[in-house]
Amino acid sequence: MELLRMSKAAKRRGIHPMTLRQWALDGKIPFTWVGRERRFSSVDVENMKRGSDSSTSRPRLELLYVRVSG
């Protein structure tokens, strides 16, 4: 298990580092303090990447907009 810095973990997940920080504050992903930096387990990041964490998945919404002029 490797402890990743926030930027590297966010890059692996394909999200912005501020999003990862907010998820950490909300308790959606565990982290460890190393000095003054949050570090994320590579295992946890990969599990979220695979979608095994159901707390981050939301149902997809679709909208339809039709404009008729006559």
C-alpha cells in the first residue's frame, strides 16, 4: 500500500484536488495526516476508481428540451 499525495491521488482518480479534499472532509474517502499533508491510500483511490464506493455514485439524470416555433 502506497500513501499518495493529494494531487497524485486526484490525478489517478481523474478529479480536481479540491474535489478530493472535499470528499475527505465529508468522510467519503479515508486519509492519513503525514505532517501537515493529507495522504490517501492507493488501495482506497483504486477502489473508488472502480466504483465500489456507492456513496459517490449518483443516479444519472436526463433532460429533454424542445422548442417549437411557428
